[in-house]
Amino acid sequence: MKLDILGCSGSLAAPGNPASGYLLHSAGHRPVIMDFGPGCLAALQQVADPSTAHVVFSHLHADHCMDFPSLLVWRRYHPQQPATARNTLIAPGFAPDRLGRLSADEPDGVDDFSDTFDFSPWIPAVSQRVGGLTITPRPAVHPTEAYCLRVEEQSTGKVLAYSGDTDYTRNCVAAARGADVFLCEATWGASSEGKVADMHVSGREAGIMAREAGVKHLLLVHIPPWVDPGEAKTAAEKQFPGPVTLAVPGMSLTV
């Protein structure tokens, strides 16, 4: 399984860094977009054909989904490369309404995107197959319906885990158990002390969850442009004995 970082800025896009978006490749299968925040479509065009990709969303806050309407335009209207078949889309259950309103023509309209995507809702702890991957969601701690995702490649058994946006939760530890790579947000920087509860984790808490889950590699993501990423990394390294890497846009790695 190959991972491409389309963007990893937290809460909003930063100069040269789109908001949350990741592309997963499994040999012999169509790629899978995992979250698709502002700026991600431009980055996607550099590594894959947007018309071929499946899409999964951890949750539907704007910084994780706002390039979806533009993806619909590409898939429907590109003069040479429109989508030729429906792809899979998996997201929280209210996605057809939320995402449909983003691209509707009328103020109260809902764009029915079933012409180009086949939608399924997440069901907690129920695995779904997407291309060559099996993805299992576990509820996150966030103000909206949100999930931590465990992604297993069917052909190799390799596991990538993704925190999405969440406060510390044993569900995230369970999703990441024994993962080869754990993409974990570190929104609060070094520490979450004094920060808003039930929203995000810090580098310190990311390190704790990585240690408790016994992951092999911790990859820190979702760090806002006003947070020092070096401080988040240092805090994670104090809690997790394995390798800790700061994600950057354009990074590719093999899981």
C-alpha cells in the first residue's frame, strides 16, 4: 500500500499545504481518497486521475471535505477525462445532504451525486471493502459524527490507521492497534493543556496513543499553520519510542 500526502495542514489550508487529504494506492485497484480538504484536488492531479478514485471521509468538517464539489465538476465535465463509472463513497450518514448542498445550484437545493458516486454510510466497527482495501471505522470524539479509520490492504495485510479529528479515545487506540503507519493529528502542538475539550489531540497525546496501540511508525498530521510542528514532534517523541515523522505535502511512503 502506498500513501501520498495531498495536504496535511490542520483546520484550514496553509501556504503550499492543502488541508487534510490523503491518497491510498493498492496495486491493481483504483486509488482511494481519504478526506479531501481545500486545495487537495490540485495536488491530486499531480499523482492520479481524479476520475478514477474512490472517496472516504472521516468526517465532514470543511477542512476535510470542501474540495468535493470541485471533484464532482471534474468527474462530470472534464472534456477528455470524465468519470466513466460510479465510484464508491463512504462517509457519515448525512453526507448526501451535507455534500449535496455544497454543490447545489439553489440555496436550499441538494445536488444528487448518485450519478457518479455510490454512497454507503459508516457503521461503527463494521468493515467495508473499497478497492483493494478493507476499512473499519471507530467513533471519534469530535463535535460532529466522526471516525478513526483502520485501513488494511487485503493482498499484504499491511495496516494504516488514521485518527481523523478526535480527542483522546480508546477507540482510536483500537483502530491503530499494531498498525504499520499511524497518521495522527497533533492540532494542539506540544500539549492540549487549557485547550477546548472533545476536539483534538496534541503531539503528546498522539505519542501516548501510538505507544498504547503498539504502532510501528507515527506520522503527525493536521497541524495548523500557527502551531510549531517541531514542538509537536518533540512532545510525541517523549511518549512514543518508535519513529515519529512530520507529514509534509507531496510526501509518499510505502506501508
